[in-house]
Amino acid sequence: MKRDHRRTPLIEAIETHRSVKPISFHVPGHKNGLLMVNQRFYQYDLTELTGLDDLHDPREAIQEAEELLRDVYGSLKSYFLVNGSTVGNMAAILASCSHGDVVFVQRNCHKSVLNGIKLAKAVPVFIETEWNEEGTALGIRFDAVKEALNVYPHVKACVLTYPTYYGFTYTIDRIIEELHKYDVTCIVDEAHGAHFTLGSPFPPSSIECGADIVIHSAHKMLPAMTMGSYLHIINPGISEHKVSEYLSMLQSSSPSYPIMASLDYARSYVGTFTKEDLDENLLEICAFVQAIGVIHPQLSVKRTHDPLKLIIQLEGRTGYYLQRLLESEGIYSELADPANVLLILPLVKRGLLFPYKEAISRFEKALEGEGVLEVIPKKETSVSKRENYFSSLALTFEEMDGKEEVLVSIDVAVGGISAGMVTPYPPGIPLLVPGEQITPDAIERLKEYVDNKASIQGHHRLDERCVYVYR
């Protein structure tokens, strides 16, 4: 049966509820927005009333909305998530792994993946990431996974990050195929790939490539509210009961109806996106890229595998410096790092307008006072690789419990065992992981972030240039 993706069952149910002009004697306390200045926004903030279904036991509007979601992505079962992809990553790991199970983890994973493995009391083995000379993660190598499988043939699960935050992809289909030869459950944190279902010129989704469980941050690339995400089960061998059980444990028992309604809308938005919409969107993007690429002789614009991700650099300046220049004219990027600024471009339908012309004008104003700096050319280097394809923790989670921590200068931390997670945010990829031996490369990159006053989350005293290590 062909489904009508113009429909938004949950939004329709909420509108039906609102149409009777209900008087609220229930939570939430703003009483259908009556106590708020901006009432309309709060009128969608409801609870599990008759006709509005229940996220943790969906049988009506939410069930129908999730079935439409399943239809768009071709999954066996799909879920709305109101606590972000974080909760999806954790639930997938807990449903797939037990105490002592070995789990392969892409080293540039989000911190929620490591927290999920810790909760499962599993044993992480890190598959090292390839990086380019500017410090951007590119993905992992097929050879790295194959070599890790030779050492850990009884690995239970593998958590892959695809695409990277910056929009780079890799041969995930070959990796998944190889992992399945060893009966490994493949979980993919595809937070930034919810739009890949639209097909070329976007990269293939890991759903097409044979992944078992896929998590999407709908709020990152689709028009959903922050914390709105999806989880998809693809493999019939995955226990829906376990996944549902862990989602019920980890998600709020009072799920946000505005977030769920936005997830319903985002699914309809991508489910009705046409080839004509896409063609027009891509033409606008190409014109924007060409326009900003000639604004300054030292401004470079780099495309990634995802047409909606754009990396810009200003030669001789840091990414943080360029970000501040753009913000001075009201242009706010997704993130900056020591070398780059990342722009996330919109997925726009025909009839909707995005202010590209105004953005170009503001780029010009931001850069008009920037002179041309003399820059010593960098030596050409190949993609960097660590000596080892994979690594494991120096201490187990059990060994870390209760072990004494000491504070040391980052100048003498190399070789120590990290006692805390240290994570530049965004993008949320840990530089230091508890129980991991601290490498010279990690400290070099950490110093660069600290020197540039980047936002760094975690257990540290970086205001004093110190980190915690186990004694």
C-alpha cells in the first residue's frame, strides 16, 4: 500500500484536540499556553490525553506517524526519539551488548557511544580514524576493520560514525559486509545523514548498505526541533523488545509533544521532497559556493561528500578567527576548529526562501577589511594514519572504579592514563577517553584547542592547562 506522506498524523491529532478549545486541568502547568505571553507556541505542548497517544506504548497517532517514518526509510521498525541521538546510540548498544562483550568503536565517535558502552559494561576496541593534514576526520579504513577482526573474531558489535560531522563518507558497505561475516551487529550513528534517503547526489545511507540499527538526528539536517531524532531497526534479528525497553528506560516518561510533532513534520517534509525540489536546492547552493569563493583571495571553499556541508578556510588565520569575523556580521556557523569553519546548508523546497543573497553580502562585509597575508606554503603530506589500526583501553571500567586520580599539566601528560573524558564541543568527539593511554598526538591537538580558547567539555582543569590521570 502506497502511503500518503503529505499526512502528519500526530499534528492532525493535536489540531483536532485544539479545535474543541479544551480547558486544561492537566499538566503542563502553562495550561495550553494560557499563562504564557506567546500562547500559540505552548498550545502544542500537551501530554498523553485521549486521542494523542503515548510514545512509550503507541497505538494511535504516534504509531501511524512512526509507520510513515518506517515507510520513508525502508526499515522494519522506526522510533521517534525525544532525547536526541544520544539516547538512540545508548539504547542500540545496550540492546546489542552484554557485560564483557567486545565492541568495535570508531575512534572519532560521539561521546554518547562511549557512555553507552560504559553502561553496558562492554569492552571497547577503538578503530583508528584517518585524518587529513588540517585535522579533519575522514573515516576509517576497511583494512583497519579487517585487521581488528583477525585479533577479535568474537566481537559482538561495531558502532560506526557515518558520515563524519564534516560530511565525509567512506566504504561503509564493504566494512558492514565484512563485519557480518563474523555475525557482528552493525550500529551506525548516522546523525548527520537523515537526508541521505533522498538518493544521489547525496551519499548512500547506511540503511542501504546493510546496517542493522541506524540512528538519525532529524534536528540536524531536517526541519525538526532540537533533540528530535529517529532510530531504525533494519535487521529482523535485532530484538525490537530490547530496543523498546531501553528507550523506555532512557527517555523521559513525559515526552515532548512539540518535539514529536516536529519529527512528524520532518518525516513528511523529506517524504514529499521531489526531484524538482532537489534540483533547485542544489542550483542555489552552487551559486552560493561560487559567489563566496571569489570574495577574498585567501578564502577557500571546500565541498565534502555531502552537498549540504561546506568547509571554509581563510589562509593564515584560524577557523576561530574566521568564525568571529562572520559572527560580527550576523553569520553563525555550525562550528570552528583550528583550521576550518563548517557551514551546514539548508534542504530547501521550492516555494521556500533562504537568504543566500543577504548571506553573500554579509560575507563580503565581514572580509572587506582583511588584507592578504604572506603565508609559508605547507609541505604536501598524505592522509595521516597512526601506527596501529586499532587500540584498546589500558584499564577496564571495573579497574577505573575507585582508582585514585591526580591532576597533571598537559605538558607532562603523555603516556599517562586519562581519568576523564575531554571533548571539544561541538563536534562532541572526545580527545581523551577515561582508561585510554594519552598519546602525543592527542596532547598536541588538545593544546591547539586550548590555545584557541575552544569550548571543551569534560573532567579537566584546562583553565590551568591540566588534566586528570590515574595514579
